[in-house]
Amino acid sequence: MRKLIPRMTRMTLIGLTIMLLLPDIGAARAKAVAYPYKHVNQNVNASSSQLRTQPEARLTHWPLFALDEAESAQASAQGRRARKRRAPVISWVALERRYPGVFITHGPRSTRKAALTFDDVPDPRYTGKVLDVLAKYRVQGTFFVVGSLASRYPALVKRMDREGHAIGNHSYTHAVFSQLTQERLNRQITRTDDVLQALVGYSPRYIRPPYGEIRPGQLQWAKRNGYVIVNWDVDSVDWRSLSSAMVMVNIRRTLQPGSIILQHAGGGPTQDLSGTVEALPRIIKLLRSKGYELVTVPELLGTSVSRKRY
């Protein structure tokens, strides 16, 4: 019995120590995952078949826009509900098969064409510089516009249109689609549509979800309303403030005929996209040296840039 008492005491002390430490461990773990936004395709080596739409598959990304108090509270509540639902992982390949012509990550593989696309515009720091490079090399790109920024910097949006670039919808506040109700998603899209209609004279057919994230039910809504969801199969990963050399490596690594290439011409206040701007002339020269024709997304897919408004 005397031998058992010290052993039990040691076990009790160990147990008490663990219990005391658990709150700290839990708090540290909660702190580690408590980030506001995440990004799809954090692995630069990931193929399109490995991309996922589930929150666990994303890295932290910058919060671009401030919501008002009511919107912020509602978005937080929707995020909590979305995390509770834990929707199953669905690959982009599966979504393309299930929603042909509605969910797109690339164009035809049979033709040596590629589309340069730029997200999170307009941004007075970088968008004009990207437009300058495209004009110099006589290349038309596709710009996915955030409505609230378009309202703030309309001249840049008008310049995109004037210089022959295609324009797509990137939501109004860079919202995470999977955390939105259908009503709020509709508001995000239609508000940006209204801004672009006033600035360039049309409502875009193409939508790129921020972070590439969208639910199947939202794809059904897009189909009913004449939209096409355009993601990508080549990720430059330039949002990580990479050097021009790394941007080049990431694009070259997964480039194929029909590729839709993701880059950014705008970002958060601490984002440094100088690597994107510096790499762009080299990217254009590389693609042309390999026999690629650089086209807009509508040209790549053989459809019009605008949609009929219902």
C-alpha cells in the first residue's frame, strides 16, 4: 500500500498539471487558427485536381475592405454557421464536371492560347503600372474588379475598358462567397454590376469569387442568371509579395495550352506587388516564345464579355 501511495500521488500531480495547462494550450490553439481571411491553393506545387473549396484548404490572406458594423456582425455570424455546417470537400475538377460552362478553370487545351487575369482592382499603386506594361506589349488582359474600389477609382476602370481589356466581377467588398447567404451574394454581385454598368456600359458575364471559393448552390444561381464563374489553373502566388523570379517560376511550372493565369494588380495596404509588375514583361515574352497567343477570358472561351440583365 505504501508503494502505491507515492505512485498515485505522482499520477495525480501529473493529471492536475495537464488540467492546469489545458486552458493555455486551448487558447494558443484558438489563437493560431483565428485569422480573418484565407487563400485557396496555398501549395505552389498543387495541381488543379488538388485545389479545394473548403476553408481548411486556405492560407491567411489580407482583409481588403472594412465593413460597416451591421455587415461585420452579420458576416461573423454567417462565418460561424458556415464552420458548423462543414460542407464536404469538393475539388474544382469535380465542380467543372458537374457545372460545365458555368464553373471554369481553363480554356480549350487544343489551342495554344492563354489568358492573363488580374484580381483586386483597381488599385492606384499597381493597376496603372500593369496597364502600362500591357499597353507597351499590346496585350489585352482580364481584370476582375471589386465594386467598392471601382467607385473609388473610376478612372482606372474606364482606362481598362478603353484599352480593350475584359472586365469581370470580383464582388463589392471582396467577400468570402461560401460564408454568404444567397441574398447577400446577390447583393455583392449586383452592386458591382451596377457600378460597372455606369462606368463601362455593360454588366460582366464573368465572376471570379474572392479566394476562388464558391458553393454548388451558388453555381446553380450563377447558371440561372447567366453568369460564368472563372477561377484559374495557374497561380502566380504573387499575393505573397514574391520576387519577380518566383512569380515566373510559379507560372512556368503549371502553364498549359488554354491556361487561365492568376495574378494581382491590387491588394491590401501591406501587399507588395512590385514582383508582379517586374515579372510581367518577362511573362509575356516567355509565353510568346513558346507560341502562345495572349487573349482575354471571353476570347479564350469564345463568349461575350457582357451578359443580359434580367
